[in-house]
Amino acid sequence: MIGRKYIRAAITASSLLFLTLDGNTQEKQKQSVTRSSSSRKVAPVDAELARLRAEVIEKMKESRASAEKLLAIHEEEKTKLTTEYQRRREFYSQGLISRSELNQVERALAEAIVRVEEDKRWLTESDIAITEATMRDELLRLPGLAIGGYSETGTLLRFNGGAPWSLADTPKIEKFFLQTFGRGLPVTAFGQTATHDRLRFDHRNAIDVALHPDSNEGRSLLSYLRQMGIPFIAFRGAVPGAATGAHIHIGNPSVKAVVSADPQKECCKR
Ligand SMILES: [Zn+2]
């Protein structure tokens, strides 16, 4: 459904086209949630785990750099197709070309818009995962919070809400957000994903939301979560060498390690 929202946004932005897509990316993510939840074992030796994570993070940063280059290429294609579409629309209105000649470039532009939106979405997801992975040690060093306790540092805002929380509570948060801001909650990871498997992180009972905790929407969401007693960790982000990665992680921290059923499984689409 998230994939469809992005596509809808892309289409609305261009006010041009009709297009449907199968939400393939999210389907894959759902599958990975199902697959991974049946595969918990004892964590390997800490040093080995740290080495493995560092390696995965390094690879993710490399993938991120290539994805950024690809985004630039896709942006350029989109710009060219937008110009071509406007040109053909003019020709069509003057009766110089057929409807099918106009449709052809219309379709190509629709696909280009989707590609750009997917690239951006992938980059955001990647930044968020890199941020959680690299800030995990800082999180572990912080003193534990009592039930209902709240703490704030320059990089992290934590709340240890006492309400029972599970992924099944997500719809009520989505409803609050939609009613308040008139748009869907920008969830980038729902429960365990292939990326968390690869990093050996237990993210089974958490969601990530692509909102900066200091933005209006972010602040409003955090105060709603506190009101409801739902635990969260908000990352102000700022990982050197990467884009911000700021986000709100709803649920308890992913400090527990898990072992993936298939360590060779690729996490990333690039
Ligand atoms: Zn998270």
C-alpha cells in the first residue's frame, strides 16, 4: 500500500497520467517479515557480530552511493520526458500528431516518475537503517529508563511507555496522523525486514517512520505517542558521511540480536 501511495503522489504531482503498479516492493518486505519471524536462535559471539555488522553497514553505504548516482540519471530522464511530453501535447492539440504518439511518451514519463520516487524511497529506507545500526552502541550506553520515563540527548529522544504495544496498534497511529495532517504516516519499515535480518537486529515489534523528531509532524506524533504510553526512540540523525537518516522508531529499541535463517540473503534491491 505504501508503494501505491508513492505512485499516487507521483501521478498527482505531474497531473498527467493514469497508472497502476503492483506494490511489489512492499510485498517483498511483507514476505521477509513472515519468513524471518520463525528463525530466532542464540546470538553469536559479540565481537563476531560487531564485525559482521560493520561489514554490512559498509556495504550498505556503498549501495547507497550507487543508488544516489542512479537517482541522478533517473531525474535527468524524467526532466527530458517532461519536456518531450509538453512538446507532444502541443503538437497533439494542433492536430499534428496522433493520440497514440502522445500516449507513448505519457507512459514513458509515468514510468520515469515512479522510478524516481522509488529511488528516493529506497535512499530514505537505507539512511534510516544505517542510522539505527550505527547509533546502536550509543543507545546501549545510555542508562535504562523507568516505565513512563523520558530522556533527551542531542541525537536521541527516548520514551519508555508502559502501554502494551504491538504492530497491531499501528492503524490507530496511522488514523491519528491522517486526521491531523491529511496524509498517510510515512512508514519505511514495518516490523522485521530483510535489512534487519542482514544486520541481525530484532525489529519484529517496531516500525520506523520517516519524520524528523523536531519537525511539526514529528513533534506532534511524539506527543501523541507519549499520551498513549507507546514507547519510541527518535533519532535526530546526522550520521557523518550519510544523509540525515532522522526518523522515529516506534516500539522498544532493537538492541537484541537475532540470527537470520539465511545469512546469505540479500537485503537490498541494488
Ligand atoms: Zn527502527
